[in-house]
Amino acid sequence: MRKLQILHTNDIHSHFEKLPMIRTCIRQNQKENTLVLDGGDFHDMRSLTLLGSDAKAGSLFLKACGYDAMTLGNNDLWSGEGNFENIIQNEDVNVLSCNIDYYPSREIPLKKSIIKRFEEVKVCIIGVSVGKDSYNSFSHLYGLHVKDPLVCIREEMESNEADIYILLSHMGIEQDREIAQKLPVDIIIGGHSHTLMERCEYINGTYIHQAKEYGEHVGECLIDIENKKIRSVVSKNYDTKDYPADEEVRQLVASEKKKALEILNRPFVELPFRMDHDWIKEDGLTNFIADASLKVMPADLAIANSGLCLHGLDQEVSKADVFDTAPSPLNISRAYLTGEKILEALKLSLDPAYCLHEERACGFRGKKIGHLAVSKNVEVIIKKDEIEVFLDGKRLDKQKKYLVCANDFLFRGSGYPPLFSEDHLEFDKLMIKDVIIQYLSDKKLVLESKSRRFKKFDYGRDLDENKMQGM
């Protein structure tokens, strides 16, 4: 054998509308000896199709497009109990990761690597998932544990004798470069950093390639082999918009979406009023999220940003409505913040231009960062040039640390830098959308969402501190 071809995607993030074009691109360009691979984050639970099928539709799509193997990205990992098992138990496409275990440790039905033979050449394909220790804070919530990637890759290479080693990585370009410096991997097909590489990088004997995101490109590595070793690799990307849709895959995607929506569109609660939403001023839906979050993770107060949602909720609500308005896979979290930092963030939130700022941070699927809402035990008195904040009737102490319930987007400092905190940071496995669904049936919480927490100071009358405390 003289040539081996790899066609690959990464970070599709459930943009399944691109799959019909991906399938055509693969079919028109694949050669005799071809591997079709995906570098992870194929599944993103923003997708109603996945949510309505318990992620089973993803396996059907991978098979229909002709994939041989995929590795697990962080979104594949954190898809939720049941969904994750359905993703890895794919009978038609190899799902690989050498550094994922169940937590606490128990055997996981997940392949670490596979062997493919092309005539006399033996190829080992190893999967590896996001490898930072910080990811275990989330992974443990879902009963998973991420192990050291370098150790696990080395062990897998030592236990599988092969002529060529291909690493299917969802670790990002910087960590892929580090692996290339430390391990004798021949080719790394990457993901996670959403990097568009016109040509593969060559580092210390290793070729690295990645094809950006969202199914917009299919990457190609054309490998020239001599005496069972790689002599050279030529790479490029195909733009999927240049290819017509494969009708069979198009119909499959449409059919699975229709079936999922039939399940998700069934109403599960009737609200007493429409729950409003606004980017720049206080609204009922974001107030409700703040109050409900405090039920999940008790704290001194709760903060939520309206950018978590895309629109309000009508009186008759289905799960599809909730998933559509709150697509971000963000977890309820809590950490300590000083009163001064809370005040700084709330002041920023009063600027409409700031609220309309667009943010693209890991896990955030909103359009704007939105204003900040607070739980019902907080009052924000807005004056001309300053604000005063009262918590349970007492003025917020700038120097004091408060336990704040929010979401991981805010505690990363995304959108609102003053809210960055790692001080006793904790996470709950419930995401914002789960909390909305769980607590919309709480009539008291729903009614209290109408209570205003931001109030303008009335200069026409004397408003002393005692009256403020009684508001």
C-alpha cells in the first residue's frame, strides 16, 4: 500500500443540518484506503433532536455519514446520565477514549483504541479526551473521571504494536503540540480548540491537523507510505457548502428531528401568566432562574444573567420551549464573592450597552450577556450615580464574603469579570434548563418572579435606611 487517506471533522456541536453535505463530500472524495474520523463534540445537548431521542439519533447520523470512529469531547462526556451511555454504546461506529473512567472507578464499556489493517500496514487509532484536572469538577458530577492523557496514550501505544499510530484527540491544538513533543505519535487528528488548519503542522515527527467547527469543513490528510512508515502527509480542507445535500441523510435528519419534537412539544405545565424576558432590564424569567437556583444550591443570594435565555415562556410550556430558550449547557454553581465585587457587577448590569455585549465563551449558547437578576431576598436601590444593595434587609458589606449561587459562565468571569471566583467553587449537575423544568410547577416561585428587585430612588421623598430595609 502506498496511500492512506483520512477524512475528518471535529466540533460539529449538533449542527446536524450540515451532515447531508458532509456525507456528499466524503462520498465524492474518499479513496480506496480511507478512514473517516471525528475529533469529538459531535453531540451537543443544545439539539432538540438529541434531547428528544436520549442522544440515540447521534449514533444513527454517524453511521449514515460513514464514520469509522470518533473520540469523546467534553460535550459528549457531559451529555447527562443515560445520554452518555447511549453515545458510547454505538454498535456501528467506534467511540474511543483511553483516559475516561466511571467515577467512582468501575469498568466502563468504552474502547480505548482500535486496529485497522490496510493490506500489509497495521494502523492503531487511539482516542483521547480533554485532559485538564479542572474538568473533573464537572466530570465527577456525571459519574466520570478524566485521567492523565499523556500517561494513558503512552500505555495504549505500548500495549498495541502497530506500524502507524493515529491519535484522535479532543484536547485542543496547544495540548496536541505538547503531545507531539513528548510521544512518538505519527498523526494527530484534533478538536476542542476549533482551529482551522489549512495545512498540517509537523512537530517532532508528528503531523497535526484540525478542521475548525460546526461541520463547515471536512479535513483531509493524504498519507504517503513507504516500507510501512509515513514518508509524507499532504493535507487540506473541503468546504461543505460547495457540496449538494445527500438526500438519504437529509431525510434521516429531518425524520429524527420530527420524532424528537413530537415528544418534546407535549406541554408539562400551565403558567398563570406569560413569563417575560429582556436583555437590558429586569424580567420575570431571569428572576425565576435566580430564585430557583437558590433552591438547588442554598447560599446567601443568587445571581443570574438574562443572556442565559433567548426569549420568554408562554403560559403553556413544553420541554421543547425550555430547551429552545435556554440552550446553554451551564451548571448551577456557587462560590464566595466579596460585597464589593457583587456591587461592581450589578453596576455594570445597569448599562444597556454592556448588557447587549456579545459573548462567546465555553458552554455559552446565548446571543447577549444580558442584565443581571438577583434572588428575591435582595433589593437594589438605584440612585443617580451609585447603587445600594440590601440583602435580607441589611446593607451589603463591601468587605464581607458572601456565598453566591450563580452559574459556571459567570464564575469564569465570562461577561461579568467582577464575578470571577474560584473561592470554594462548587458545581451541581443540574443545568439551567433542568432547573427551569424542575421548578416551573412551583406556583409560589413563579408568582414571586414578578416581584421587582431593582428599584429607583425616589428623590421626591425622604427615604431613610430603615424604610429601605423594610422594602
